[in-house]
Amino acid sequence: MPDLWVVSDESVMGGAPVIRGSRITVFSLLGRVQHGETITDIQADNPDLPREAIEAALIYARARPLIGRAGRRPWASAA
């Protein structure tokens, strides 16, 4: 199901996975949900997005966690 709604294209958002036909990244949606928003809240802000697209994006983002820099400065506590 996520493959129907989630695409990655270097010309759109630098290749970050987005909902097909939009510039909404799957990780931005996951962040919104993790901070307390519901799918209904997201749909209110984006009425053109089908619920299935949002659900697929969340499944995709949870299955492929974003890998990046550490959230804290590990050297700060060493001083």
C-alpha cells in the first residue's frame, strides 16, 4: 500500500519520500502525529489528501526511520 502513495524523486524535495502529487514528506507527517496531531487534523490542513495516503505515509515513515545526526551534543556532558 505505501508504494501506491509514497514516491521519491530527486527533483521533488531533494529525493525525500513524499506523498505522490505533493511536496509533503512522510517524515513531516510522522513528526506531526508524534507531537499529538491526528490524521483528521492533518486532513483539515490538507483537504486534498486522502486518508489512505496519510496512513500509507505513516506506515512508510515508521518502517524506514530517518537516519541523521544525533539529537544531542555528546561531547557537552563530557566537559
